[in-house]
Amino acid sequence: MGKNKRVNDSTIKAPALEQLYSRHSSKWRRFAADVLPMHVAEMDFEIAQPISTLITRMVGESDLGYLGPVPEVAEAFESFAQERWNWKIDPSQLKLATDVGLATVEYLRANLRSGERVIVNSPVYSGFYEWLKELGVEPLDVALLHTDAGWRLDLAGIESAYQAGHLHLLLCNPHNPVGRAFDRDELTALAALSNRYGATVISDEIHAPLTFAEFVPYLSCGDAATETGVVITSSSKSWNLAGLKAAFLLTQSETMAAKVARLPPALHWRTSILGAFAMAEAYNAGVEWLDATVKTLDANRKHLAAELERLLPEVAYELPEAGYLAWLDLRGTTLTAARILEEAKVSLVPGPDMGGETYAGFARLNFGTSPEIITHGLERIAKLSR
């Protein structure tokens, strides 16, 4: 059996809350010590032992110089993608970058036409809006459709945007915050549409390894996808390594590789040496930890549903197909993320951060922690008058 096959039936545990408060990341320092942070997309679990061992060894050997060639990343991801998703990549077209945000910004800076807007699908990760603001580019929202079958891309709306000359789509796959893992038929239709208009799909696939249903990489959806797509991803979400600063861009056609070649070479050199080698180690030796984490998150998303039904039955929630983020519909209550923070001392991401006032009645909650902490947060919220 291949080294990336799902063979581990164990789960993973988060440290006690008092231990988590001693951490140095933004999650634990942004708010006062009486606030329970459930906002930022960062899990509470300890990192995989092979990655910890690698970092410790490199630090112990003073191996902290400038980043040179790292073929290990492409080799490791090639094996991981083949065995995890049956996806054959072209490792020669993988290019390192500091993080997914910077890679996206620099790709757009190098390829966007003057006056062009970038299509996004709200409600969507707030970083997309920040990245476009950095570029002075206005987003063009083609909101997701919420149907009886769940969340779907508005392909007709995307076609209208393409017809208007806006030919870059920033896709979140799997989607943050609604947790949708887009299926092959939907992505293949998007690829055909994009190819027809000469558009580009920038597919942010950072949550891909944490998928409970089938994950479909955009670039695995045929020739139209490879002619129109660039995947930007990292091990940072799935292995909890955001602070190590390493990501990559991946293409599978000469057309798209030529567009990535326009990016500044410094993008590679600004990537962390620890992050790059930790990323290779994650794809090579972190699969057992990943499987345990996916199993834990699967249990957590169901625990959250049960606890919401018990404590906050007015709050609507659909089980996500991927990741550790819950999109909570608070419209049946008097609750808002601001009120929850002020009165219950629980930090959530306000819905408007994900696409404007249309989402004022929503909030995003991170359940990448222990069941006890999930329950504790909900019990705080449930004490508020609704």
C-alpha cells in the first residue's frame, strides 16, 4: 500500500485551553485573555511529529540560510496528489512562493489587464478582498447559489462576467466558509466556460487535504482546465504550518506556465527555508497525522451540529464537506458576531467580512479544536438572550 493511502484509524487531540492561551500566534493574542478565539483558520492540534523533528534538526544544525533549489517539494506533492486524488501533476511546473496570498497577488499583478475586475464567489474568505484591495482591483461578486442540493457556482453569472471582459476568477476550492468541495461535473463545466472566453481560474486549494467527501483538483478536469487554470496551495492549513511561510503555484500547460513565468523570481527566495522543507515533509511523512486529523474534524463537525441543536436550535448550520470552518446562519436569532464577542467573549468572523452586508446575519466558527472547547464556546453564546 502506498505511503499516502488512508490507513490510520486514530484521532488527534487538542491541548487543554490553558495551554493554548500560552501560544504566540494571532489567534491567541488578538483579543483579551477572557475571549475564547474561534475565528481565525488555525487548528489547535499539535503539529505532526515528523515535521517537528525536521524543524528541530534544522535549527539544531543551524541550517537556516537562504532558500535554494528545493526539488523535494515537487517530488513530495507529486506522490501525494497521485495517491490521494489520482491526479498526475507536472512537477516541473511547480513554483514556490511565500504564501497563498502573496502568490495570488503577484500572479494578478503580472497578468491582470488595466481596468479588469476579478470575479469572486461570496460568501468567501475575507483575504480575497484584502488581496484585491492591495492591488487596487475591484472584486466582481458572482455569489454562490444556495439550492436545495447545497451551495453551487452560478455558472450563468460567471459567463456574464466573462462576457463583460472580466476574465480572472478567484476560486476557493474547497470553499471557505461554506465548506463545499466542488464536484467534477461542476468544475469541468467551469473549465469549458473559461476556455471558451479565454479566462483564467486561480484555484485556491489550500483546504484540499481536509476533505470529507471526494476532492477534485481543478487541474484534473481535462484539457480545458489545464489551459485555463493555476492552482495555488500550501501545506499551511492542513498541517497547521501557517507561520512557516511556504506555498506554491502549479500549472499543467505551456499557456499557463508562461503566465506564471511573468512573476518575479524573488517570490521563490522570499519563501522560508523551514517552511519549504516542512511542506515537503508534510506531503511525504505527514499523511498518518493528516488522516487522524480528518477523522477528528469529521467527528467535530458532527459534534458541532449536535451541540447547536441542543444549545442554539435557532442557528442554522450545514455540515461542511471539507475543512474545519462552520458557516452559521444567525438570522433566526438576535445574535451577531459583534454581540457574541462583546457579551459572550467568543470571537467569530463576522459574516460581512465574507462579502458585505448581505451576510450580516451570518458568522464563521472554527471547530478545529477539542469537542470540549466547541461545547464551551457554544455554552457561552447560548447564555445570551436571543
